[in-house]
Amino acid sequence: MAHPKRKTSKTRRDKRRTHYKAVAPTYVSCPNCGSSVLYHRVCDNCGHYRGQLAIEKEAIA
């Protein structure tokens, strides 16, 4: 099997790893109730998606 002739430096190793980063999820405010929701998801608070009722939510009294 092939072996490296020289040790890979920390700089070269870190340059290779520049694209390994975590991306924070993007939140938007729900147009119906105003709570924060992930893109392309039904709102957990009111049950609306793109201005239409998707899930019937029970009112807590």
C-alpha cells in the first residue's frame, strides 16, 4: 500500500477541511400566527402552510 512521503501540515489539512461546516437552519415567521417555522414545513402553532389550513389544531381551553 502507498504511504505518504511527508507528514501533511496542519495548514494543508485545515485548507482541505474548510467546507466541513455546520449550517444553521433558516427560520421564517408564519404569515398566519407569526411564530417561527422552518421553510417548507407546516406551522406547529396554527397548522397553516402557505396560507392554507393543512392540519386541524385543537384549541386548548
